[in-house]
Amino acid sequence: MQIYSIETGVLKCDGGAMFGVVPKFMWSKKYPSDENNLCDCALRSMLIVDGGRRILIDNGVGEKLTESQACHHNYIADTNLRGSLNKLGYTFEDITDVVYTHLHFDHCGGGTQYKEGTNELELAFPNATHWVSKAQWENYLNPNVREKDSFYPENMMPVFESGKLKFVEEEGELFPNIEVRIFNGHTTGLMAVLVRNKKKTIAFTSDFIPTMANVNVKWVAAYDLFPTIVLDEKQAFLKEAVEKNYILFFQHDIDVECCSLQLTDRGVKPKDNFELKSLF
Ligand SMILES: [Zn+2]
């Protein structure tokens, strides 16, 4: 099995939204921001190549954002999914499976694209089976008013209509050595992905733990729909993660791709941080 980190651009997100009730004098020591209080957030996907499977976890904002949407979301396309995959020698056609952690626009926007020179949507990964949790899908179809702004119909409805969307109803192994876990604090039915390779377990935690600073149990993002559920979920997951030596992979941390964990007298904290490629 080979596991690659895939960069797909940067979003600038408000620091207050990233760290919720944590005051700026505290979070600013752990995460950089600019004069407008905006934090650069990576949009990192993961590619897993195992035998005949080429599995992509999430696919960034994609290429469909209008100029005003890109501006509204402070999106910087300094890298993109296509370029990052091509660099590794893969094309969109090579992808056999796309696993969506959840369907907020910055995680699933790359699943569809406009046919060249038209306004007609097509699947970006024509040969892939797409996977999302059943609970997240039901939430996508019936969002509350706040979450609705993050769910774009053009990102997922063509995937559903193609018949290539499959629903994950419970936690467990989705592929050999690739397990999904379901969390409900950030949004209902977020799937984190645990990848086991060479006696290491990498946890793709998605927006459940978006940056290394968010490893602190109480540093809960204001983006999270159900903050007290996040607290409970993080406490339980970090306990397991430190006991079992999981390595966390951060989708949104601009500087840190991965970290190991340690148990201290003030709870579970990051230990070392490193790039994914240094592990294998
Ligand atoms: Zn999200």
C-alpha cells in the first residue's frame, strides 16, 4: 500500500471560526493568522494505492467555484487536485473509489466538473465508486439553514444520479486495512478514515480534528454544529489514539501534515509533527 498527501489549494478561514470560544491571545500562539484574523487552511486529500484500488479521500473545492464564490470563501488555488495527482503519475480516470468524509463544499467540490466549454456537469472520476455515510447523505438532502450554505447541490446530485454513490450505514472496514469511524459533532455522519499500513495507523480525521491546535479537547471550532458532542467524541477518540499509537493526519493544518500523540498530566497532546511521506 502507498499513501500520499494530496494538496488541493488553500482556504482562508476566520480564526474565531476555527477555534470557537478560545480567545485569540491563546490560539494565535498555536496557529498563524493575518491582519484580518484569517488563518490559511490547507485543503488536503489523501490518495491510497493498494493493489488495483486507487482510493481518494475527499477532493477539495474542485474547479467549479465562480470568481465571486472563490472570493467569498477566500480560496487560493496555489495547487489543485488534478496537478497534485498528475505529479504522482495518476489521472482522474485512474481513481477507483472516492470516500467523502462529509459533504461540506470544501470536501466534495472536486467530484463533479463542467464538460469542457459547457455548463453541463459530469463526474470528475468517471470510473470511481463514491462512498458517503447514509446519515450525512440524509443531512445533505435536508440541512438546517446554517449548514445549507455549505452543501452545494451541483457537487453531489450528479454523483447520486449516476448511480455510483454508495452509502455507508455503519462503522467498520470499507476496504482491507481501511476502516471508517462515524462522528456526529462537526456534522451528522462525518466519516473519519483509519488507514493501517506497515504496523502504523494513520487517522484521517477531517473536520473532526482539522488542525494540530484542535487536538486540545476544548479547542472546538465554531463551525461544528454540535460542540458538546465534539467534546465527548474527541475525548474518547484521543484516548484510543494515544493508547494505540495512531498518527493523526490533518486536512486543514497549513503547516503540519501529521502528528503523533502523548498522554500528559493535562490530557492528550501532540508529540512530534512530520510529513506523511517521512513515515514510509
Ligand atoms: Zn466540514
